[in-house]
Amino acid sequence: MGATFRAPLRDQARVTWKRWLPAPVLDSTTPTGRPSEAELDTLAALTALLLPSTASQASRDLVHRHIIDQAARVPGLLAEYRRAVRLLDTSGVQARLPFTARPAHAQLATLRALFPPYAAADRVGRLRADLFVTGGARAARDFVVADLLGAFYRSRQGWATVGYSHYPGVGAADPLDYTRVLEPVPEHIA
Amino acid sequence: MSAPAVASSRPIADVCVIGAGLAGGLVAHALARQGRSVVVLEAGPRFNPATRHLLLAELLRSGASPWAGPVERDRFTNAGEIPYPLNDYRVKGVGGTTLHWTAYTPRLHEHDFALQTRYGMAVDWPVTYVELEPFYGDAESALGVSGNVDNPYASFRSTGYAMPAFPPSVGDAALTAACERLGMTTHSVPYARSTTRWEGRSPCRAFGTCASHQICPISAQYTAETHIARAEATGRVEVITGAIARRFELDTGGRIRAVIYGTSATPEAVVSARVFVLAAHAVESARLLLLSASSRHPDGLGNSSGLVGRHLMEHPLWAVHGRLRSSTFPFRIGFHTRETHHFCDHPHRARVGAFRLAFPNQPGPRPEDIARDSGAWGDGLAQEVRETFGRVVSVHGFSEQLPDPAHTVTLDPTVVDGFGDPVPRLTWGLSAYDRAAGRAAMTEAVRILEAAGADDISFPFADRFSFCGHQIGTLRMGDDPDASVVNRQLVCHDVPNLVAVGSSVFPTSSALNPSLTIAALALRAATHIPTIL
């Protein structure tokens, strides 16, 4: 056998600010239920900005079904959806207008202010996003944005962005497909 | 002798099997084929194999395990250094834990049976690999195991596999080449899962949910439902579901005359039989013997050695991740297709436990995980998912754990189940020897990943290890009645008509999964049981 195991220093030092900056906690004492149509529209508008490829009616339906299902099933999530809708409706330079009534550039500006984008590997960006946004925006990002992104990327459309036509839960037309390299995904699909 | 609690209206069966899982199903079927009458008690329900795709759909939608049982029935407590998440890893129901297993079916290494003789560690098994080898072949045939005879580390075998092995995945290539450079040979992986249509079982269609979601929607892998159904088809086997065995009752001669069980309808029903086969897994089997304490057996039935419930073992899982420059196209099959048994037996086993190394085909983040973890959205997120997905590779080490008498299943002194019976209390932890095996497994995993050109090496588990879900030990098999619970024929030293089957009887754990050995021992026991009827 090789040398004695030692965890790399980098790994040992992977103490994140998450330890001293507590993440928001889902309040599971709030009731489940169904969002209103207006709330669904706002969340759909949010999703369309988060995931431009969900602009199709089919994708919108998928997101609608997901939100209705989650809100009815997961205690605490309906309240977070509603809080996120209120946040979107009351934030940004055109806050006198409901989020869905704002022009696209204003919606985008609102999102950039609430959820400053950063890549997963960008630790400074992540720290900045955690430290310099309001608690409400952080909760919306952690619960609602993450939920909507997750719903899309575990769907058929989401897996298609990495070139997959079958994925966990969907059988393969050719069971030996897993033994072959896939073609790169054209950028316009992703 | 305790007084009979209730009378049975059912005729006395030849054999009563407690537990309708892998071992219980095989024993019931084998005895029924010999013309014996068998009653099987199963604590859980009967799930319908024909609707498994619906269970998967619901699981994918809600994330809730379809196998979880009622809290009252499955309550347990922990008292050890490391809490053991028992209910994550057991299923009560017809089929038992094979309802949610990965169907990985290696034989143990021949040296696993002789750890004391070869390395001065723990104890030897009272049976050798040579004695068990024919039953391994029978077990592979019964379960329908696919595999290739290409493992240079495996002990000899006298039979082939029922089907060819699953070929390697795209992702296996880099790690296999790295292993070869390091002098480790990789090989195919035996599974009780079909590569071709086999005895009415569908070939695998790569739904990719067998390990991650613990359901095959088309039943392409073996479950013990198969042998329970075949046993029932003989007309000599009755399966009673929702029947929780509560205690054994003895006759004046010291033999078990009946088992008392509870259901949702009655707290006390009875099955009388000539022989009782305990096949309720390592935790509940030990618990039932402890619950059967009487004036004659004050420390529990079969416990004159004091070893009932002791030597609880598991296979700790040690994982290391790395990142390659290009995608390995993971998540297209639900199980690993290449591994190495290079360290399943090694010269330093007196100091460091054995371990096997496997290359999961579902390592690292899925697109969903990348999206959730990233702070990007819009086109930036799409690009990040596309560029990041599929580059993480992983090496999993599964290590041997030595039997430690301090790792136990006992009766909780205060917590009871719905019938008022004490629930099992688990005391489990890792010894220095066990941790040395884990460190060695991770060291070798890092070497493989670095040889494959991976960077960003990381360790996904907060405490470095996770669980495999293999509860082993608690009713040790041995020749010495003072140092074991059952003999080499799996008959209890103290009770001549009590047989224990399952991983509970393993004296040591090996680094390899227990199921095929459970099956081989069960088939072997079924040949002996008629001699004690």
C-alpha cells in the first residue's frame, strides 16, 4: 500500500463562512397550500429570468406544476414562495409596479440586485452574496431560486442541457448507451 | 419454561421461518421443495412488484422512501460512539432488504474465513471457503448473478456465472488505466441483476436508480420476493405479513414449541413448529432472542455464551472525489461497473483491515446539484452546468470491520415498541484497526485519482466515512459453545431446534458485501434442517 493517508491541507482548511454565517432555516410550522395565480405568474417570470431556456409554454407548465406540488407538500415552502413574490414586487427601481408588470430590463436589474450572480468556484462572489444582501433575499435565493433551478435541472429539459436523453428514472433505449462517449452539447441547446 | 400465551388453531408446521428476506426466502423455498410445510412470519407488508415503477415515480417526485415503515414498529435507539442510522438501511416487507439493495454479489475471499489462522486477528469461521464453494455456485444460480471470471484476486470457483457481466462505463476508463499503472488490476463486478433476459426477469435498461433511489422499476435485479413466490406456489408455504415476532416459548425439553407474534389485529398470536429459522437480520434476530428471556434463559434465549447481540459490524464507506479535465458522462447507469479487489486480502491485514475500491458511475454533482450550488443564473448558469457536469470522478473504499464485543444490539431499558416490548439499542463505533483500513483506502483512492490526472481532490463525507448498511454479526457462528451462538450448521448451541441464517452469524465481516454469503449459508442450512426435524 502507499504512503500513510493524510488529507490535503486545502481540504482540512475548507472551513467556510457558513459555519459562522448561519443559513436561513425553512419554517416548517407554516401551512402548506396553493399559491394564487398572480403568485404563480410572478414565480414563472422569475423562472424565465433564471432559466432563459424555460421560456416555452411546456417549461412554464412544468414549473407551475412543480410549484403547486411543492407548496402543497412541503411545509414552509408556500410561505417562502409568497415571501419571494413580495420581495420581487417591492424591490428594484420600479418597485411601484408589480414585478410581472415591469419591463424585462427592470426585472433583470431587480434580480441582479437581489441575487448577485457568482459561479460555484467563486468563493469571494459567494461570500459577497451572503454578506451583502438582505436576509429576505438570501432566504429567497436559498429556498425559492434553488428550488426552481433544481426542478428544472432534474427534468428532461434540464438533463437535455448536458446532452442526456436518459437519466436516473428514465430508462435507456440502448442499455449499453452508458459505455459510449456522448457528443458535445451544442451551445444553443444548453 | 414460560406458559403458552395463546393457543394456535393452525396445525404444527414443520418449520417456521421468521423473516421473508433473502435468507428466509431461500430457506422457505428449499424446504418447501423438500415437501416440508413452512410458515413464514414477516413483520412488514407485501409490496406489489408490478407497481414498482409507481413507487419510483413517487420517490422521484417527493423524495420520500417507499420502504419506510411505521415509527412504532421500527423504533430503535443508539448508545454508541457513532449513531447508526439503522432505518435508512433496512426494509421490513416480503423481500426484506433485497427490496432496496444494489444487488452486488461477490463471494468472500478464502482468507476471510481464516483471519485468525492467517493474520492472528479476530476468529476463524468454522466453515471454510472450500466447504462453502458449492453453495456459492448454487446461490449465484438461484439469484441469477451476472459476472465474468476475470477477477485475479478472487478465490477459486467451480462454476461460471448465469449471465455475462455488465461492460465497463465510459468513466471507468481513466480510473482503470490509473490502477493498471499502479499495479492494481481492475475487473468486472458481479450482480444479481440481468444483462440478458433470465428466468422471466427483464434485462437491465439502465434506469439508473438502483443505487441512488434503491428501486428498479422493471425488477431487473433479484429480490427475495422471487423465492417467496416460488415457495408459496408449492402450496406448502404460508406467509403471514404484518406479523411481528415477539418471543419464543419453550417446551419442557428445552426446545422451542412456538413463536408468539403480534399484528395490527392482535398483540398475541402463535405459530407452532418443529424447527424455527431465525432470518430477521442482525438486529431483530438478536433482539428476538433477548426478548425471549425466561427463568431458564435469564439472559435471553441461546445466550449462554453471553454473545447474543455482540460483535455488530458494518462496512464503513470511505469516498474520495477528484476532477478530470473532460466529462466521463456519468449517471447513465445506476451501479458501478469496475472495481479492484487488490486490497481485499493483503499482507498487512494484521494491522490494517482489508478494503475494496470501486468506481461509482454516479459520482459528483448532477446538473441539479450544480445549479443549486452555483450562484449563477441565466446564461451564466447554463454555461456553468455544461462545463462542470460530468468531470467529477470518485473512488469508494469499503472496508472490513473487526468484531468488537463492545459493539452490540441490546434491549433498550426504557423505550418500547407498540406492543410494549423493548426496542433494540445499538452501540456501534470504529476501532483504530477499522479506521486504519479507512485511511489506507483513502490513501489508495487518492493515488488512483492522481494517477488518473484528477485534481481538486476532496472528501465528500464530513466525518470521512459513511455507512454501507450491512449489519453483520450478533449471533456468531462457531464450534465452541462458550464463544459462539450457533454452530457450523447454524443450529443454536443452546436450543436444538433453532437455526439462525443471515449475516448475523458471520464471525467476521470481510470487506466484501455479505448477500451472496448469506444466500450460500442459507442454502447450506436448508440441507441440514431436515436432519433436525
